[in-house]
Amino acid sequence: MKKFTCIAEYKGGTYISQYLAEDVFEAERIWANNLHPRYFKPREKKKIIEQINEGEFKPLPLKDAESVWCDTFVILDRFLLLNIVETVM
């Protein structure tokens, strides 16, 4: 297992969390399933999970940056930027 740090920018807030996962794709799914209801309404969370499950969006490696990925989502007309960093344990 590897540790991943997820940094989400959404609706003027920055939300940081860490998860253990086999790879970046699993880390993104775990992140989406654990979105805090204080910051993400149920229908926002559902939309993010749907987009991940449909394969519409996938984390892409950042050029010239090792072990860093970026993904974007449009949630109910709002933009969400997600950076995922493989973190040393």
C-alpha cells in the first residue's frame, strides 16, 4: 500500500486528506467515497463518484513532476480541481 495526499480546491475552499491505496486510481475512489458531508452535499458527492465510475475523468500525471497527478470535475456548474500526491510514509 502507498499513501496518497488528496488536495481538492472547490467552492473557494481547500480540502486535504490522506489515504492508503494500491494506486492513484484507487486513492481517487477512496477520496470520493469519503468526502465530508460538511463540505460536500450528498448530490455533489454522488456526481463526483458517478464521473469517476463512468471513467469520464481520470487522474493524469503532471509533466515534469514525479508522483503527482491532477484531475478535474464539473459538479453542478462548479469546477473542482483535485491534485493527488504520492506521499512518503
